[in-house]
Amino acid sequence: MQASSRSAKGSIPRDRILEVMIPFVRVPATGAQRALGQLLRSKVAGDDAPAKAKGIWEAEGPRWFTPEDPIWRVHQHAAMFPGGVAALLLQSLHPSAMAGVAGHSGFRGDPWGRLQRTSYYIAATTFGTIEHAEEVIAQVASIHERVRGRRDDGAPYAASDPDLLSWVHVAEVHSFLAAYQMYSGDRLTPQESDTYVSQARTASTLLGARDLPADVTELRERLQSYRAVLRSTPAAVDACHFLLREPPLPRAAKPVYGLVARGGVAALPNWARRALGQSGLDLARRADTIAGTLSVATINWAMAGLRDAEDAAA
């Protein structure tokens, strides 16, 4: 899962790109910076994001995790943006998972609504109180009971199927960790990475997934074990095209999203890149990694401007 820091002669090592970008990240807040921050927050968390955040962060009660835990570090980092794209692309290669998304999630008609529900679930189960996290998990489990049907080949699927839930979990954890290690500039140690994989099991186990990996080695093995059932279906190719080339965004925001999307592609295993029609060449992966690094720096810059503006107003 650890990304190499070596680079071609004369290029900037991956783990120093953020250092080079610091002057850009720390420039005084501007109208454009705040506008981008507001757009990002509204798309990812919804127009009621401040109220949702208050309900999660200010609630009193015991929590599963603390700010010192690896899962907290990973899930609060801007690398979750390209990591989320990678997770969606990887999940799409499972025919049953893709059939459920295509048939029930409305990802084309309401992609931001789906993203907001997912981001709220991750925030509540990572940073919220145990009571709140369990309520959100129960709500999602109830929705999963209604998501069932048949794939184009006639095979039945159900979102509540423990094996399918395990696949979604494995794809997400692999993608989130890969993106964090590539773009954070503060990589987890091997032991911390194992702890992250173990901590990520908490919510998914309550949701109904079974036999989840407990460390990075098991995560890799479990991902490999799904290769026999993964394939590039027309629905997966369509979803990939939509995510990478047709984001429903204002024209001014598309360049930033393009960087995020390419960063997500960089976090995929090479076999998944090729299955989705993306280049597996080292040069292409290096270019996508640089795009992802720039996207994380831009997101940090935009959100810093939004926080500065809100602090000033307060």
C-alpha cells in the first residue's frame, strides 16, 4: 500500500510536492478561494453542512476513535477526495455492486446526493459518538434491505449480502489508504496502516459485512481473492466515463475535479486501471499521481479560505 517516493531524475519527489505547494496553500484568502471552498463543501456535504458538522463534532458521549487514531487521520484528510473516486471506480468492477448502484442509487440523476450520504456516513461513524454512529449504521442497513434485484445476466443481487458488503468495504479501505499514503505527505507507518485496516472494520461489521481483513496483508489478500468475480461490464465502463469525463459541475470547477479524478485513477491497482480502460504505464501513473497531489493541495487551500472567512465572521 505504501507509494514509492522515488521519482525520475530532475522531477520533484512525490513526498516533496506538497512542500513546494506551501506558498500557494498559504496565500491570503481571496473571493475565488472562498467560492471554491463553499462549492466543495456544498457538493460533498450538502448545503446544510455546518449543521451536520455541529451534530457530529459537538455531540457529547463516548466515541470509537480519537484524533490520534489512524482512521481519524485518514478520514479527515483531503486525500479522501481522490480516494473516494478510486473507491467508486474499483467497486464498479463487481457486477452485483455495479448493478445495485445503477438500479437504485440514482448516481447519474443525483450523484451529489449519493456522495453527501456517503460522506455523512463516513463522518458519523469515524468522528461521531457511538450512539450516533450506530443510529446511522442502522439507517443504512434498513435501506440496504430494499436494494435488491437481478443483474443483466439474470443473477440476483442484494445490497445486504454479507459478501457484497465485504467487497464494498475492501474496495473503500484499500482506496482510502492508498490515496492517503500517496497524497498526505505524512504516511502511516506499517503498524499504523495495520491499525487503520483493523479500525475500519468496526462500522462495516455492524452493517453486516463478515470476515473483514484485520491488517494490510489480509487486505491485499482479500482484494486479490475477488479478482475471479470482477470484470469490466458495460455499466462499469459507463460509470467510469461519467466519473472521469462528465461530472455535473460548473465549468470553472471542472479543472480541479479533473485533478481529483486523475488522482483517484492513480490510486487504483494496475489491473483495475486496465480493466477500466485507463493506461497502466508508469509514465501515465506518475502523471496521475502529480495531478492527485495538486488536487489535494488545491482542496486544502480552498477549505483554508473558507475557514478563514467563517472565523472572521464569527
